[in-house]
Amino acid sequence: MTQTSLSTVSEPDMAPRFGGRALPAGESWPEDTALLVLTYSKNEHFIPAARQNIDMFWPNRPELFVVTDGDLTGRDVIRGKNLSFVALLAHALDTVQTRKPQARFVYLLLEDLVPLGHVDERYMRAVEETMRERGEKYFVTLCQGSGKQRKSPRATEVFGADADRLGLHQMDPDATAYNCLVTCWWDIDHLREVVDHKLAKGQDSPWDFEQPDPMMRTPHYMAEDCWPTFRSGFLKLGTFSKHLDRPHAFPESPLLRMVLDEYRKAGTPVARFRKQLTRWDRHVRLALKGGAP
């Protein structure tokens, strides 16, 4: 397998396509990149189906590692029993750099954001190569249909014509989720810097991790909304997302079948809403007290 180069992915029409475009036959993701799928004990049971979906819809992906605080086992599993989210992420980076010393970049992917349709590999690689060429450290690709409001203009001062070709925007450094975890690409040294900074401040939950920090102002960028799953994933605050009730065009897959089956068994829409409201109330109360949600 050969690795892709800019000559492969710098075609003039690089707007993301929801049907997905695979890399050319025989080409793969660079060996200096890893994919970390983050989960925890309660959601580990989704991982076998999640692996199948990744193989089905992202066939040329980087090398996969599953990161958990639970009991999951396997050659690609990185375990950190009872660690907080950020401490677990630090442990995962240590392990990846031991097992894969050439790793310089990582994709982070939460288990509820595993693709439910074909990933546009050519678009993702085009954005990634543009970031690499200019020494940038982070970009996020939100779910298709997220409808995010872009308060900043295209990042033409940084990327020139590529900003329009790829739909790249610079994030506001005060954005609520400046370190957004929705399918993001990181320079591994930059990710380590953010992780270490958060741990030193005692900020160890996923919500803490995403928050901006006046001491951490490395530019972050947004690509187009093209990640093929439900808006913000199929989970929300510990329960299933309301978006599962809405029409979708995702093809049949092991993970979608499993998620919808569990969702239907969870009860009526009213019962699900009450359960979510209870979880949200607990989340808010803990946050006001300064505890981890």
C-alpha cells in the first residue's frame, strides 16, 4: 500500500461529498497517523459493531486504537482502569507513542461518532495535507447537517485559495468547545501540550477538555460539516440523542442496527425525554458544584 500525496488529493472540486470518495486503489493513510476511538465502560458494548462500521465506511483509515477505562480487551485496546477522561487520553498517547513510535498525528473519535456512512477520504486527506504543509496543529470536521454558525470568515490569510476550495475557517479562540472532540485531527505534540495543561489545572472531564483556555491559543480550524453520522453523535448526556427519531439516509450497518434496536427498547419518546431531563439536571448541578459530570 502506498501513502497519498497532495498530487492525489488536490483536485479542484474538493467540496465534501456525503456519498464519500475512497482513496485511489492501493493507497492508504500515512504511517505517521493513528486513529483513537474513545469510549468508557458503559459504552464498550458498542465497540465490536463500531469496528465493523469503521472497516466498512473508512477502509483506508489510519491504524486503529480503542481507548477505554473499562474491561475491554484486544490487540488494539488501550486500557486505563478508572482513569478520568483526560488522564486516560494522556495514557493513550503514551501507549500509542510506545507501540507506534513514528506517530506524529492522531484522529480522535468518540464511540458515538463512528461513521454511519462512507467517509469522504479524499476530502479528509486534502484538508489534512493542507494542515501539514503549513505546520498547523488541529482541525475538526463536524457532523453533516450540524448547521454550525461561522462567526469568522474563511481562513484565507492562512490557506489562501485552499480556504475556499476546502471550506476552512479559523475557530474563535474563545469558542465554547475550542478543543472540540467531534472527529478531530491533532498534531500529537500539540495534543500532549493541551492534555498536560488540563491535567495540571485539575480539568479532567471531556467538557473540561473542550473548553478554551487563555494560555492555550494555538490556532484551530474547522473544515466542512461532512462527518457521516447523526448530529453530535447518537448519544447525548448519557442517553440516546433525540436525532435518532428523525429521518435519515444512512445505509444499513452493524452499528446503526444495534443503536436503533437499543433506542427502541429504551421506551417511548416521553420516557426517553424524562430520562434525559433527569441526567441533564444532574449534569448541571454537578457542574455548578465544580464536580466532574
